Amino acid sequence: MSVLNPEFIYFDLDDTLLDHKKAEKHGLADVHDHFEIFKPIPLEELIDTYHHINKGLWEEYGRGEINRHILHRRRFEETFVELGVEPSLYEEAGKVYMNYYRNHWEWIDGAKEAYDAIASKYRTGIITNGFAETQWMKIDQFGFKDTTSQIVISEEVGVMKPHSKIFDHATELAGVPRDKILYVGDSVTSDVKGGLKAGWKVAWYKSNPTELEATLPDLCFDDFEVLKKALGV
Ligand SMILES: [Mg+2]
């Protein structure tokens, strides 16, 4: 039985409330369909290669070594090089991808019902690692401005989760003691470790809790009904 008892609840956005991975996968499928040259290359190979390269680039971006324009260019350019596809197609690929990605966001299963119920009882906010332009589009599209009191986007703060600066900034905005803040997120590094280090309570949304000691976060859940129950909504 977990005792969360928060006064303020922050949510991560991508892959906690909204299904970023699914939109990303479909966006890459569109890129795959768009170029004739991809015909002999399996879609899964494109997805795996892109993930691997994108992850490394986000780490570079997180360390302040590259800016978002370079990240946007290199994630396709380097994927194409690795797959033996003409890398100069990166610009067109980026456009095809973003065009699909930004039009296919959906809620994670059960997240909307849980979020609405929680937001009607608690003060809530969003903290997201991402580019302001894209994340604001999601926030507008899903009406988070009407239901949350604080929205924190890494690009606007200047550092990404798990950097303590973004959690300190969010703590100030929430205006309650650290141990009265609950963070709901899916990433071990950005959300669980970052939130716990900030002195917050953490509810880890994970389909496979064996990846981390289940005792580390204050709550582990793979079904939003569990979170609702723990918060009494
Ligand atoms: Mg996430």
C-alpha cells in the first residue's frame, strides 16, 4: 500500500500520457513508403537504426554539444548513411516524418480517463523533454493549458530532465514542499531518477518493472487504474 498523498502532481508527456512511440513508428513507416530506395530495406531496420542514432543524438543534445537543427538533420542523415541510402535525402525525410508525426498523436491507453480524474481533484503540471515548438503543439491539441497550472518544457528551461535545474524550477512553480510533489513518468533516467533526486515522490509507468528494483519509485504501475486507485480518484 503506497502512501502518496501529494499536493501537486507533475506528468511527463511523451510515452506517459501521449503515445509518442506509436506516432514515431508510423512517421518512420511513412518515410519508408515515401522513398522508392527503401523498398529492399525492411521497415524494422529503418526503425532500429533511427532509434539507435536518435538516442545518441539526444544525449549529445542533452549535454549541450549540438542544437536542435543539427539533431533534426543528423538523425536522418546518419540513419541513411548507415543504411546505405543517399544521405542528401535527409531534408525531405525530415519533412515527411514531421508531417506524419505531428498529426498522429494519441493518448496512451487509459491515460486520458486517469488524467482527467486526477486533474479534477489535484493541481497538476507537465514536464517534458522536447522541443518547445513540437511540445506546445501537443499541449494545445490536447487542451493541457485548460487543465494544468504549470507547463515546463526543457528547451525553454535550457536543460533536460534529469538535470536538477528543471526539477528545482518546477518545484518553485508548484509552490509546495518537495515531498508533496508526485511525478508520473515512464523514463528510468529522466523521470524516476530525476524525480527522486529532486526529493519528489515518483510513480513509474512501466510495462516491465523488472528493469529496475520495483522498490525504488514510490509506485510502479502498468495500468492507469492502479494510479487512479493510489490517488483515490
Ligand atoms: Mg516519457
